[in-house]
Amino acid sequence: MQNLIDRISKIEEATARIHAQAEEEKKKIDKEMQAETDAYNARMEAETERKLEQIRGDYRKKAEADLKKQREQEQQVLTHISSYYEKEHDRLSSEITERIIRS
């Protein structure tokens, strides 16, 4: 009977060691997984930031190009108006004067 108790005791000790080793291995794997997860998250954050910066740069370039185009169009309109005024100034002045006189 004592022999049976000793065997059961040894089995319990072995089981406890196995559980302790399994727990240590689990902690080790958890740390490795956390390190891998952290590294992945850092890579994804860096990649996302890089892509966002590229998108911002693209939008900035497009906005600058649109603004330049708009300024050029404004300049063309102002040049056209100025040219029209220079050519038609006398006629326009005469028309305005006549309308004032008739009123």
C-alpha cells in the first residue's frame, strides 16, 4: 500500500512539474506573441503614417496646382477686362455721358 502511495505521490509531483513547465512555456510564448504583436503594430502604424503623408503630399500638390490654374485664369480675365477697357474706354464714356444727359 505504501508503494502505491509513493507512486501516486511521484505522479502528483511529476504532474505538478509538468504544469509548472507548461505555465512557464505559456508565459514565454505569451511574451513572444506580445513582442510580435507590438512589432507588427509598430510596422503598421509606420506604414499608415507613411501612406497618410503621401496622400497629404498629393493633395497639397493638387491644391497648389489648382490654385495656380485659378490664378492664371484670374489673370487672363483681368487682362481681357483691362484690354477691353483700353479699347472701348472712349465709347463707354460717351455712352455713359449720353445716358446721364438723357435721364
